[in-house]
Amino acid sequence: MENDIKITIIDREGNVHDVDAPTDMNMNLMEIVRSYELAPEGTIGICGGMAMCASCQCYVLSEHELPEKSADEDAMLAEAFYVQDNSRLGCQIHIKPEMDGLKVALAPES
């Protein structure tokens, strides 16, 4: 589709997936992971994308300029396991055209 971008997602087993992500559906990265079934059902997006569980934590591996973390995202990451400097919640990363080529790795299940 002309409104799709390419995103590389490394799943929790280390498998690399190059996926198409639509920029015209207001989807977030967590929803992309779920739609491609890149994590077992019930292990990602448990809170439904409300920045309340950190099950969708990922590590941003590319140099893309992403929106600043919200106070809710920052607070949730402060309580999460396996947090790194490049940790973000996938539910808080909304898919935009300028994210073409984004590369992320899913954090281990906590």
C-alpha cells in the first residue's frame, strides 16, 4: 500500500521480521506486533495500550526521532524490568511516515 512504511521488529527469540505498517490507520507499534503475531497471545499489550503494564516494552535500535515520552510512559518504564536507555513502550509509538525504516527489538517478557 502507498501509505505503508517498513519497520524491522526483532522478536523475543531473536528472529528478525521486516513488516509493512500502515501510516493512515492511527496504529501504534504494539498493535503492529500483535497484528503480525510476533509475540504469543496475552504477552504483549496486556493493558490494551494505556501505558499501564510495560508488556510492550521495546528497544529502539535505529536513530529515528521519536516523540518525547509522556509522563505515564516514563513512570511505567521506571517500574518495568529490563529497561535500557533506548526503552520505549510500543503502545506509545504511533506509526508515522517519518518512521520508515524504524528498527526495534522486543524486550524480554517480564
